[in-house]
Amino acid sequence: MKSWIVVCLSAMTILLCGLAASHAAAAESPAKVALKGDWEVQVDLVGNGAEPGLSALVAVELPGLYTVTAERHASLPVYDPARPQYLRGERLTALIAESLTAPDLLDPSSVVVRGGPADTDETYVRGRDYEFENRWGGMGRIVGGRIAEGSPVYISYQHSLSRIDSVVLNAAGEIEYRTGEPAATAPAPPQIVASERRLANVWIPGRIERLTKQNLFPLLETAYPEPPAASPSLAEQKIPHAMAKLRAGEPLRILAWGDSVTEGAYLSNRERDHWQQQFVARLRQRFPMAKIELVTEAWGGRTTASYLGVPPGAEHNYQETVLGAKPDLVISEFVNDAGLSPAMVEERYGKLLADFQAINAEWIILTPHYVRPDWMGLDRQNDVDEDPRPYVKGLREFAAKHPVALADASLRYGRLWRQGIPYNSLMVNCINHPGPEGLSIFADALMELFPQK
């Protein structure tokens, strides 16, 4: 049995000041937001001459504190400090984020582990009986401690949750602060209606002592600024044979090749939510005569080098599963190749290109999505237009030099902050697994390559 006690701090009062302005006038320019205290934000909408401006000082609701009491676990594995931080032990239920747990939400000092659900049951000692990772919360028993293999334990702890709040201009021309629904992973901003305008989002990544500029996401764009259509399109220039098949209604075999983001084992609806499924569905709408066969070859946690190293006859052997699929068009996605330098991209991807050309297959390379900021050398999720990874630079250079089309998903991820979206809020495992909305960005990048008809 699980017993949950939830303690939340109440919402703070919104302080409004200034003159009212029409919704239409306010929508003409982005709002300016600035910190005015640890938990207060100044919001200003500039008037257009005909209409006055509008200002508001909004008080942000503090992160909630949640208490979990006597969460039962049938057993604990042995704590393994040699594994990655996020895989060292049992997951705490309230912090589950896909196959992992959400980091930086647990209060390590609050953890109590007992042999039963009552306060009077035997209490175990951290470091002697059990251990856990402070940031990710993976819990495990210590060999030689009092927790026997296969014995149930009851864990009590406190934690916070992530949240995306919004500053909204409502239909009455007033500025409101709305609190989003807290979640361990992939929180969504509060809903608005057609007569309202979202001015800014405030990112609350769990336990923080105060707001900083990194928490503020004013909406500078309502959508990614699609470039003007090229003539001829990049698809016509770089993958002409595939384009001819689409237009003529001839069979076109597309191979989606990649890692876990292409495999999609973590998705709840694998028949619909894959980036390749979304892309092919859109491609069929644009080219109704098309006869597209989609084949997926993917290997979670692996790289292109992993495929090249698999011996003949083994699962995921490159010659058999990639070249042997005899695709007309290969679309590759390998965020796990992100450790490659531009020189390494030229060498390895040059070999792949020669192989594809030998079987008369054309190639689209997807640049990878953004992953956890600290994994990318970033300390923020706003003002991140330029992808800092050398791998992405190498892919762009490679595609510019060779007959390869580049679908630049990275470029689109880099501008999400301008739409008020902290990009890592799209990762269902808080690291590198985009949910359906994040995967749709890959389909957007792919469709950009193709002509309208």
C-alpha cells in the first residue's frame, strides 16, 4: 500500500497596475519581462500610439513541496555506484520520468527507509544498510547491511515537481498569472482560449531558491519562422530520384535509421508518434499519389559506429539491416553520434554515403534535438539559438559539400525558447527522449525540404 500526503504552498496574489490596453494592440509586440524580486516579475506591454500600454507586477507561486509516506518497494537491488547516476538503483515512484527518474526534485535529507509502514518499524541507516544518488534518487541496498535480498522496504521522502506557468493577457485586457500543472517530467503550460494571448512562460524546474533570468521565457515568436520556399526545393536538388517516385506514384521505400529516438520503445503509441510515422503521414498528404513503404531500423543507446562493428549474422549488422533493406531513401537520426568532431563526421559519414550510393539510395540526415543542458555544455535553456555541439557543425558542413539533404531539427530546437518553451520540458526522460510534440519537430524539419506539390 502507498500512502501519499501532499503539502502545497498556496498561490500568491497577483498585483496589477497600469492602464488597460486592447488585446489586438498588445499582440503587435512581445511583452517585456524582468525580475523585480526573488519571486516577482514585471511585465510591460508597449502601447502603439493609439492605445495605452499595460503593466503588471506578478507574484510567482513558489514550488510546491510534496511528502510521500511509506512508499512500498517489494525489494531493493544492490546499489551500484559504478553505473550512470540515473541508473544506480530502484526508482522512487513519485519521480518516475519514463524509464528513469527526474533529477533535482528529491530532498535527500528527507529520505527515511524502514522495514515496515509504521514509524515504529525498523529504521535503516544510509551508508550502512542502503544508499541512493542525491540528484536522481536511485535507491539500493548495501551488501552486508540489514536489508535482506528480496525483503520489502517502505520509503518516505519529500520532493518538488517541475512546472511551467504563464503570464496571460485575458479577453478583458488584463494581465493574469496562471499556474501550470506540476509534473515530474514534461510539464505543460496552462491552457488558454482563442480570445487570450500568452505573453510569457515561467519555468519552475523543481527545487529552486529564487527566480533568475534563466526561468523567464517571454514569447518572442508564436511559431518557428519557416524560410521562404526554395525553387527548386532542397529535396529536388538533393534527392531527385525519391522526388520523382513521389510525384509519379512509384513505390518508394524509406528507411528510418537511428538510435532510441528512432526506435521509440518509450512511446505509448509507437504506430503514430514516431517522428518517421508523423513525417510519412504528412508526406502522403502532400503527395496523394505516393506509394510509400516505411521501414525502421533502430538500436537504442547506439551509434553509427555500433552498427559498423556488428559482425555478419548478428542483430543490427549494418550490411544486412541497413544496406540489405534496399531503401530508395535513407533518413538517419543519431543523437548518440554527438561526440563526433567535424573531421570524424567527414570520415565516417563519407563511408556511409559511398555505401548508399553503391545501392542507389539517397540520404537525408537529421541534425539531433537538444538534450539536457549540462550534456551540451549549456547552463540555460533560453538564448540558445546556436547549437554548441561540434557534431552538428560537422553535419551541416558535410551536407553542404555532398549530395545529401540536411533536415535541421537542431535549428528548430534552438529557437523553442523564443516560443516560450524550455526545450528540455519536451524530454519525457528529462534527458534525451522527446515525446510526440518534440518528435513532431523532426517531421517539421523534414517537410521543409519538400516542395508544396
